[in-house]
Amino acid sequence: MNDLLLVGAGVGGVLVAIIHGYLGHKIVLPQLAGGTAQIRRVNEAVFQLSTLYWLAGGLVLIATPYFLDDALRRVFVCGVVFLYATGAIGNFWATRGRHPGWVILLVVTIMALLGA
């Protein structure tokens, strides 16, 4: 297992999460301001849930080389790869490939796979 690739993928995942959370909160969510207060809260929660998942996945990738044996590393990396790969596929599908997020998530996914 290549620890440097795993840590790099983790840092990339954390950066994706931070950028997604910040820009989404400042740019995307204000455009979804229509509807009741309950609908706005649901939109924000659903939007930021992916931010939370990508942040947690990045932290897991950073920590795995230092705290887990090889068998557990592979299990955790597979779980994070699933999160990032489905995020990349969903982003590509939803935006028809016009948003750069799917490329970044795909790069992080490949780095994590190569690190495993």
C-alpha cells in the first residue's frame, strides 16, 4: 500500500469538502432560497451532507496508513472510494460533465485506489 498516495488522496478529499461547503453555502444555496423555511433547511442539509461525507472520507484516508493494518486499510479505502466514485458519477450525470467537481473526485478516487 502506498501511504503517500493515500494521504494525498485524503488531503484532496478534505480540500474538495472545504471548497464544496464554502462555495455551496455562498453561491449555490442562496439561489435555492425559494420555498418555506423548512424546504430551505432540507436543501441546505442535503447539500452539505456530501460535504460532511467527503470531509470524513478524506480524514479516514489520511489516518489509515498510521492506525490500521493492511486488511482494515483496504476495507476503509474501499468504503471511501465508493463515496468518492459515486459522488463523481452523480456530479457528472447531474451536470452533464460541465462541472469540474467530478474530475477532482475522480482523481481523488484513483489516487486512493492506487494507494490501496
